[in-house]
Amino acid sequence: MPDAMTDARSQALLRAFPHAAILIDGDGNVAAHNEEAQKLHPLIRTEAPLTFAIRDPELLGTVRRTLADGQTRRFEVIERLPVERAFAVQVAPAGDDCVLVVFDDLTAGRKLERMRVDFIANASHELRTPLASLLGFVETLRGPAKDDAAAREQFLSIMDIQARRMARLIDDLLSLSRIELNAHIRPMDRVDLVGVIRQVADALKPLATERNLTFQLEIEPHTADVSGDRDELLRVFDNLVENAIKYGSRGKRIDIGLTRTANGDYTASVRDYGPGIAPEHLPRLTERFYRVDVAASRDAGGTGLGLALVKHIINRHRGQLHIESRLNEGTNFRIALSAHDAV
Ligand code: ADP
């Protein structure tokens, strides 16, 4: 049985502990617990029986057994409500006839693991489709179409498109992983957004003209120096303007704007007057491989990674990305970045 002195020390120790932890005395009462444990088991009270706060029979049984034989035990608990969470629980003797129960939250790690597995499955699937088509055409060119010059030309041009799609996908995947690797390092070069936006608009003008679209540039400041990485910011605007061309073409006009905000930062926007995006898709739009319409994205040569790249780059720049869209009216992507002098 711990005395008042050891009780106070136990409380202090548990408070400093990063995981939820409960010290239980030989009578099965809570001798000490920390705030994390309180969050996990809101009914827990010091000096009250553990059974008041916890009902899990496996946990209670393990505590009883460890109190009796002093053996350390480990097991996993999965809580389903209100949200699914997994814990590695350790029940160990802690002196004075007490046992210490520690809950190590595995949820975040599990979620990351699942995301990683999903990501690899998605990436493999995206690569397999064009690869299967390439292999199919190679076979046809070797066999049935061997001496058919017209078919050969047609197949080679399809193969060219598929191979380029794979190259684009790999390029986007590599960029994503590079940006993620450096996510914690804020890029600090002085980059003029006016120059970046004009460069992107100039580069994409031929594609826009081809689709019978016009750009309307509304650039207020002469220069707009932000802290950043020029290539990455070029990529952001390149993706947004290209998306506006690919998906927003019904509108015939794309507005590209840049303003200085009252607090001296900069807001850039790319707005199209196309079909818009239904509200239920908006929260997931920047997830890797998420597309509103998979076939339309593939037909347009999309990889499904463009907006994921945009989001990661903007996060690394400690900026903000807002997406507003209304069905049949169009979509507006807004990006806020800090001025170079302010950083
Ligand atoms: P993709 O390579 O498919 O274009 P993105 O990550 O750039 O991938 O975009 C994800 C999805 O968001 C697209 O497939 C499309 O469904 C939707 N989307 C992006 N931009 C627009 C836009 N301007 N108008 C309508 N839908 C858009």
C-alpha cells in the first residue's frame, strides 16, 4: 500500500509521462493517474476502484493477474467508439503491491501505415494500366500488325501517349516524395510571384488558345516577393492553370489574379468558369489519386497527383490553399503566401 509521500511522487511521475498511465494499488483502486488517462477514461478517479472507470474484461483480468503474480503483461486493445483507436497496453508491477498500466496509442501509426499501403497500391495500379496497354501493342506489332504500316503508325502514337503518361506519373511521384522529405524545411529564397505567374501564363498560352480559351491577368503589384522555391511555385501555378484549362474549358475564360493583402502578404488566384466541383468532393480533392471523374482525368492526361503536389508545396511554404467551387459556375483556387520581408 503506497503512503501519502509515494502517492504524491507517483502523481508527479505520471504527469510527466507522455502516455496515458494508471497506477493501481493492491485493492484494485486507482492510486494515481495522469491527464492522458483521464482523457481516455473520463470516469477515472484517484482512490476509486478501477472498475468504476474501465469495463474491458481483458484489461481488468490482466490487472488482477499481475497484482497476484507480479508478471509483466502486454496486449492490444481496440476501441471502436466513438472512433476506432488501437492501444498497446502494458501492465507491469510497480512496487508497493501496485501495478502500472500504460496505454501506448497506436492509432496514428496504424493510419500512416494504411495510407502508405493504399498509396503503393494506387501507384502500382496507375502504372499497371498504361504498362499493360504498352505490352499489348508490342505483341500486336510483332504479330497481327507486323506488315501493316498504317496500323503501326497508329499503335506507335498510342504507345507514345501511354509511355508519356507513365513518365509523368513517375515524375510526379518523385516530386511528391522529394517535397515530403523536405516538408519541415521552409524554402527561403526571394521569389517574385509576378514573374512566376507570367511565366506560367506564357508557357500555357498555346494550350489555352488551342482550346479556344483566354487568360485574363489581373496582377496588381509590380513585384510580389515571397519566401519560397521558384521551381516549386512554378509547379503550383502550372498545375492550377493547366487544371483550369483541362476541366474548366466550358467557361472560355480563366482569370489569374494577384493582390497584396492588408497585412502585406500576397494572394494569388486561378479562377475558371467551367463545370465546377460538387461540395462533397472538395475536402478530398488534394488527396493523392483522388479524382472527381477518373475517366475524364485520364483522358486529359492527368495523374491525380497535381493538387496533392500543390497542397504539399504550399504547406512547405507555410502558405494557405483555399478552394471554392459551385456547380455550373466554376472553381476558384486561392493561394496566400507571406511576403519575403515579413519572414
Ligand atoms: P489530375 O491529374 O486528375 O488533374 P489533380 O490532382 O490536379 O489531378 O486534380 C484532381 C481532380 O480534381 C481532377 O481529376 C478533377 O476531377 C478535379 N479538378 C481539379 N481542378 C479542377 C477544376 N479547375 N475544375 C473542375 N475540376 C477540377
